[in-house]
Amino acid sequence: MDIAAWRDLVIVIWGSVGVLALIFICIIIFLFYRKTAALIESADSVVVQVGGVVDYVDKEVIRPVTQVGTMIEGIIKGISLIKEIFKKKEEDDE
């Protein structure tokens, strides 16, 4: 066998090994996809449920607490303003 025949043989062998490796990798990826597809669907449903819970908590808990906090802050600022007014009147009277 001359060098050209060996070269052709090596190319054919490496080509065959490459094709077999590519087929094997594709099969592994496909099996992995089938196993994880159910997990991904389950995670999607959990995300939707958690989104519903967050919306509910926002409407029922966070908004009322924020409104009460805002109301208390307004009352405190109003009292502070009234105190400032009376404090200035006392200073002007002296």
C-alpha cells in the first residue's frame, strides 16, 4: 500500500468515527431533552402559581399596609406642621 491509500483509509475511518460520534451525541441530547421536558413544564406551572400568589399578596397585604403607612406619615407631618406653627407663635410672642 502506498501513502495515498493509507491517507484515504484514515480519512474514511475518521469520517466513520465522526459520524458515529455525532449520531451518539444526538441520541444523548434527545434523551436528555425528553427527560427534562417534563421538568420544564412542571417549573412553568409552578412559576404561574407563584405569580398568582404574589399578585394576591400584593392586593391583600402590601397595598393596605402601604396605605396605612402613608396615612400615618401624613398625620405625623400634619402634627409636626401644627407644632411648628405654634412654636413660631410662641417665639414671636416673647
